[in-house]
Amino acid sequence: MDQSTLALKIARILYDKKALDLTVLHVGHLTVITDYMVIATGRSSLQVKALADDVDEALAMEGISLRAREGTGEGRWIVLDYGTVLVHIFHPEDRQFYHLERLWEDGQNRMALPFMDEESVHA
């Protein structure tokens, strides 16, 4: 699976599990750390942890290994590292405080989330 497909797959998992404020950014031209960032918000620390678990479980079932996981203790900002894709799942207050999009969005690197367009057509 290519990295953009993986990023969109992760976003879809988060969307299906009711994550808020989903953003996928292509950042490969801005950093050597990763190629894509998926950023989402959970409604509470408990949901933040559950969203991270859901992503990890769904990808593990497809043979996609998690390289590292940080922040699970408090559930305020969990980072899942899949190499070419970093997943950031925030508690609402922390998402607002850190505002990663401000740091990594260049005006042209936000990916469209086609499944969200589908939902608005069917609503």
C-alpha cells in the first residue's frame, strides 16, 4: 500500500470511529521525519485512547506494523508512527493549543478526504 493510500485509510478509520476535525497533510517536502500526517481530535481522553487503539488494531489486521506509540498514559496527545505516516490524535484542548496545521500546512498540502464528500452527498 502506498503512503498516501495508507494516510487516507487511517483517516477513514478515524472518521468511522467518530473522530473530529480530521486533517491529512502531505509533509514530505517540508521534513524528513515523515511523508504524511493524519491529525484528529477525540472528544475525551478515553476516546483519544480508543481511537489510537482502533487504528492500531485495524492496521495490524492488514499486516501494517506500528513502529512507535507515544502519549497513551494521559490520552491528551497520542502519536502513532507508521514510518511514512504519523498519526496525531488529540484531546480538544491540546489540539487547539498545539495547532499542528499551523506548523505543517503550506496552503497546498492538505489532502482531500473523499469519504467526507460522499457523506455530504448522501446527507
